Amino acid sequence: MPKQVAPLAIIDLTADAPCCPPLAKRRVPAETAAVLAPAFKALGDPVRLQLMSMIASAEGGEACVCDLTPAFDLTGPTISHHLKALREAGLVDAERRGTWVRARPAILRQLAALLTVEPTPAG
């Protein structure tokens, strides 16, 4: 039986406002960490990070899987596995019209905001 991923509804990852202050400003609450960790984990794989970059930087923030697959020396099923991991982490949506994947910019903004580090004054 495949492992089921529990839906994450503790914080709104689709909101345009940051979910929380940057981790350099304040400790990340356990609930927030539990929601964001799967996205960071998914991006921890080099192939997934490249796929996410290709999708997010494509025109309109979406790409056809047929355009992604040739960029890698991997089989189609392996690319599908990586895209599934990105989808389960909430980083992309998929649509069956060929098979298009779309970046979810709101969650990318959430992750970026969490990692923002303010420059320290020169002293």
C-alpha cells in the first residue's frame, strides 16, 4: 500500500503574505516547520531542484513534461517519480493536457521569506 501524505492545513501556503518571520529573526514554530519541511525535503534532491527551476522559470510558470524529460539522463518513470514528489510537497500542480506541471509561486514565496536574512550593519 503506498504511503499516504496527510494534507497540510496548519498554515496557508497559498497566501501571498509570508507564513512567518524569517528564521534568522524568530524561532520557527513546530507546526510551521512540520508544514514547510516536506517542501524543503523535496527540493533537497538535485534533480527535483533542477525540475523546480525549469518549471518556475518557464513561460507562465508551467512546462510540459515532454520538454523536461530530455534535459536529464533519466527514464520517463524516474522523472514522473520526481514530479510526484514535488506535487506531494505542494510545490507544483499537474494538469492532464499532455501532462503539464505548474509552479505554485505562493509556496515558493513562503520558503524564500523564511530563508531571508537581513544584512547586518557594518561595524
